[in-house]
Amino acid sequence: MKTLTIDIVNDKAIKLLQDLESLKLIRVHPEKPSLETQINWKTKFKGSMQKQPLSEVDNQLNDLRNSWE
């Protein structure tokens, strides 16, 4: 078995590929997100939160939980 990556230029090609798959000549896999399209959460939110002592974070969480009661 060989693996190929192709670029679809025309939407009619998708139908042709589906027909080949139904004939069990090929297998189509869903596209995996490339490394370029994945979001780098670390850089996106870097600096959005300040470092705090654990006890202070616990107190804030307890305040939030108690406000629902």
C-alpha cells in the first residue's frame, strides 16, 4: 500500500475519489490538521495571567464556588 497526499483543485475530484472508494480501490482519510494550522496556545495566551501564590488561587476559587450558593 502506498500513501499519497493530493491537492483538490476542482470539487468534482472529490466525487471521483468517493466513487473509487466505494469500489474499494482507494481509502480516503479525513485531513489531519497540519502543524501550521494548529493553535499554539502557549504563545497565544502568554502573559494573560499573572503568577500568583497557590493559596491566593485557592481563595479565589472558593469565592467563586461560594457565590453560586
